[in-house]
Amino acid sequence: MIIYNPKDWFTFIFRLHKADTFRKLIPMMLIITIYSLIIAWVEKEYFHADENSPVKNISLIHTLLGFVLSMLLVFRTNTAYDRWWEGRKLWGQLTNQSRNFALKISSFLPEEDSENRKFFSHHTGLFAVILSRHLMSEKTRLALSENEHIREYMLESHPPAEVARIIMNRISELNKKSVITDIQILLLNDEIKGFMDVCGGCERIKNTPIPFSYSLFIKKFIFIYIITLPIGYAGTLGYWVAPLVAFALYVLGGLEIIAEEIEDPFNLDANDIPTPQIAENIAVSVKSLLINFNKKS
């Protein structure tokens, strides 16, 4: 995720970065510019682009369709952002659940029980790390250099559930040894359940993309709208229609590209949720609560 100063206007306007939609749209903008110039030349040479031109009223259709298209893109970007924001809230919930779990287990375990404290510290942070990897696309996971321990978990049918199972098994063993009481298990059970609720919520976002027909319709609508713009406006704008149509493509296509990127917020793209960093922060917080705590009399 890109860290930036939202008040720095000049940096936003003149700076290009690798995730900028302008970079991604440059090839298509060049093609549509050439296409627009050809349409403008044809209209001037063969239709004479005057008030009697048979295509002079096509621009009226674009006025109506432009409003419809803008409404569709507003709904599209809002839906994509809702998915991004819901994912961020779920990872905030996981952070709170992990800290609450660490606070409870720390108060239940004897201070001198370093073995179990290290175990719960490691596996609570590991759950967040494994969930982060689990939600990424296979291509993104393969690009990461994972250690042998993480790779071992990723071979399971459901890696986060496997980590939660190991944590629950250790709690059950401590209960049998009377280190943790039955009432304390009930308190800890809510936190473990919270881990899996977050996992399920993230998987719902990951595995339920925008309906194919809706996404396909918007792309076709943008394409048809852009390629017909030169036909409707070349008569009044002449060759100036080329840069204006390219700019329209940049605006409309850019909104669609942004929506495509943020609707799947769990990879390593520039605008995705920084789940690896959040997982690392969870591990540090849990360790400070279970191991590096200040012992007070």
C-alpha cells in the first residue's frame, strides 16, 4: 500500500508511479488517438463535416449515454471500495482479537511458563501471517520468498484453520493439566471463533467477485462509447477530437481499472490492504503481551 500525504497536491498531479492508471492506459490511448485522427480525416474528406453531415446529430446520443455510463461507474467504484473497506475492517478486527487473546492467555498462564507463552505468541502471530498468504492469489504467493515453516502450513487444505486447530489443541491440553480452567476455555473460545470469523469474511470477499455479466457489460459500454465519440464530435472539433477522446478514455478506463484493483484487496498491489505489515504488527503486539511484558509485583 502506498503511504502518501493527501494534502500534497503538486506531488499527486505531476508524479507518476508504477500503479498509475495512466501508464496502464498509454497503449490503448495511443491506439484510440490514431483511430480518432482517421475518423476526423474521413469525415472531413468524405462527409465534409458541415451542418448537413449525416453524422452531425450522433453527439446527442453521447450526451444521454454519458450520464448513464457515469452512474454505472459510480456504482462500480463504490461497490469495489466497499469490498476494500470491509477487508480493512476485518483485519482491524483480527488485530483486536489477537491482542485480546494474548491478554487473556497471558493472565491465565503462570509468569514462569515460558514454553507455553512462546507457543501462543508464535502461533497467534502465525495465524495472521498464514491468513495473509492464504488470501493472496497463487501468482502472488509464488513471488514471495516463504520460509520452510510457512510453506509447510500452506500445503494444508485450509492453512488458517490448521493453525487455529493447533492453538485449540494446546488450550485443551492445558485444560486437562488444570493449567486453564473450564471457564477460561469459554473465554478463549470466543477469541478463536473470532479468528475464524475474520478468515471467513475475508474469504467471502476473495471468492465472490463482481458478477461477470455486470463487469463485462461495463467494459463493452465504455468501449462502444469511446469508439463512437470521434464519429459524433469530429465534425465540430476537427482533429482536436483525438486528444479529447484519449482523455475521455483515460477518465472512464481509469475508473474501471481502479475498481478492478481494489475489489480484490488482499494481494500486493499498490492500493491493496497491507496485510503482511498488519500481520507483522500483530506478531509484535502479541509478543510484547505474552513474552516481553513488564513483570510487576
